[in-house]
Amino acid sequence: MVDKNAKRTLPIEQAPEVRSHNFEEVNSGFTADMAIAEASRCLNCKNPKCVEGCPVNVHIPDFIALCAQGKFIEAAKVIKGTNNLPSVCGRVCPQEEQCEKNCIRQKLGGAVAIGSLERFCADYALTAGVKPEKNAQPNGKRVAIAGSGPAGLSCAADLAKAGFDVTVFEAFHKPGGVLVYGIPEFRLPKKLVQAEIDSLKELGVKFELNVVVGKTIFLEELTEEYDAVFLGTGAGLPSFMKIKGENLAGVYSANEYLTRVNLMKAYKPGSDTPIVTGKNVLVVGGGNVAMDAARTALRMGADTVKIVYRRSMEELPARKEEVHHAIEEGIEFLTLNNPVEILGEKKVEGMTVLKMRLGEKDARGRATPIPIEGSEYRIDCDQVIIAIGTSPNPLLHKSCEALETSKRGTILANENGETSIENVYAGGDAVSGAATVILAMGAGKKAAASIIEKLS
């Protein structure tokens, strides 16, 4: 009998005053007993709305029922049936806006901690050395995938399971895309990303590193050599504010800053990666990337870190959990403030900001920030990190004019993921613009299904 009064189980976390000075994972998840207790809260609804909220349609009630019985490996296999990166998704997906948002237990002690349970079962299977299962024999068809981020990895996994010969081309020296260069170690340990990639290699997926599609090798070459191509090249081109002072020493895009720290390991003692370590840091933006940059700056040795955001706390697009962790760690939020100029002669010395008020809601339902005349003031700082969004790199389109793109630079693809070039598919941030890991994975799975249907 399910205890309808049982409250949601909270994961084990490092204390804020400890974790703000190290790069170890903040949230260490559940123990086996905690996982069983939390899974036992599930009401096993006849019409599970949680599944509808999952972009990759994980069979949530099925895996939770197995978890409640302590059958963690069996539960992990259920998850893996539709989610190729469960250890990743359990950590970085916005479950509160997806599966858990639809949980009927929202008002009965809190939604079931679906993400934490997914993470626990997936980690348990990885630790136990469970190997991925291949569903089909080789079919002789070859597929090239550009980009090894969540869209590319998810597409590669489904194709490999279906018997395709898959090669992934990655521009960096390590596979994983945004999972390795964008998300900090304290949120997503890189050993887990590597473990997920190793499981793809077990399926026969090959990885070609240091290869830039559109420069090292061209799309036309891939279409000649392979039966199909999937473009999961992401949105790694940072946006800037176009204000005075953005070229000063000490100004970073969040993309560059996080790449230097996460991928190049600038946080490790003796690292050869050059990076300015600010003492008083301002981060501009309010999304998950801004939270990652701010919390990273704190761990890199900053005395103070402030987030400058032009709307209010209610409009922050970042996950509530990330905002909560940032506040716990002592990061200050300067909301309803907008940068006007970055000050300094050769290096950053401060920033001029303008106070804002909220007006009518825009087309997306967000209140429009309106400047308050005469409200400018200065904030002293020695480092500025700009985290106001990214867009796809135009290199691919410029090297292949037959590939149609939108005015925003995103690749145009139909509902099946196919682009303007036959047998060339695309998905993830390269098509949608910067979004979540799980949405990119869903796009990769959809494209894989289309390729399988067409080429089989």
C-alpha cells in the first residue's frame, strides 16, 4: 500500500560552504534504501502523465516499479530502452518542467523524484558493468554523424542498435560536445559522460576526433561516402551585448570560460590552460549557463560573484535547483539591471548598469524590461562573463550553400529531421537554437527513426 502522506526524499548534498570551494559533484544522489523509499511513493497511475512530459518517452512507471522492488539493473534496462544517456539526463534535465511537473503527487508530499531515481538506477548499472544490447545484425548501411553532443550520441546509439555502421565526427579532442565543454564537473562528472560514450563504442560506434565538418572534411564528401548524414553540431557561437568595453582583457563569453575550465581542466593545479581568475566577477544573463559560469567563477577563487539580469527573479529561465544552489553558495543576484558599458582602459575595472522595470508581456509571455531614465550606476569588478545565449556556427552552411538555414542561422529541417539535402538530417541546438539536453536527445532519436525507416 502506497503511503500517500510520505514526503519526497531529498538527495544527499555537500554543504554550501564546502562545495563552493571544490569541483566535486554537489548532489551525490540516493542510497539504495533512499531509492527504494522514494520509488515506493509512486501511485502507479493508470494514465501516467509523467510519460507524456518526457521528450524521449521513458516508461517511467515501469522502471520505478522495478526500482521499488530493488531491481535496479532491470529498471536501468527499461530506461535505456528509450533514453540512451540516463546518467546524464538524471542530473541535468529540467524534470520539474517535464515529467515531474505532471506527477499527480505534486500536492501529496511533492512529485516523485523521477530524475533522481533515473540517475540512481543508471549509475547502478554502470557500476555493475552492464553492457548495452544490440538489437540487430549489421545491415551494411553507413551513417556519418557530425557532432558528439546529446543529439549526435542519441542518434548514434539508436542507429547502432538497429545494425547501422556509425561514425561520429567531433571537432574537439574529446567526444561529448556540450556535456564535456559546457556543463561543469560539479554538476556532471566527466567520468560518467565517458562511461556513456564507452557504452556506444561497445555497440560499434566509431569516433573521429579533431575533425571539423565544413573545414577538415566537407558535407559533400560525407554524402558521397555515407548512406545518410546527421548534423548535430549544436549552437556553440556565443552572443555578445555589443556594448563598449567587450574587448577588454578579463571579458569572457560563458562558452569560452566554461570550455577552458571544463574541457581544458583550468581548475586543476598546474594546468597549462591560461585563464584570468577574477576576484570580483559579474556574470550577465539568467539561464543555466549563467548559473554554471557564476558557480564556476566562485570555485576558481572569486571573492564575490554577482549575476546581472535585466528581468526579475520570477522570470529567470534557469532551473530552480541551480538558482537555489547558487544562492546557497553566496552568489548575489542583481535583477532588474541591464549592462550599459564595461569600464576600463586595457582590462576590466567595472561596469555601468541601468536599472529596469517590467512592462507588458512579450509574445513568449515574458515581461518586457523597460529602462528607468537616470538610474545608471557603477559596479566595480575585474572580470565579466557574458552568458546571454548562443547560436549555430555558420561554418557548415557557408561551406555548403545547398544546406538551407533560417535567418537565425539554424538549420532548417522537416518534422522527420531531414534537411534541404536528401538523406542529410539535423537535430538538437543546430536546428532549435540553444535548448536542453533532453530535447536534443529527442531530436536525435527522431532523426534516427527516420533514417532507419528510409534506409531499411
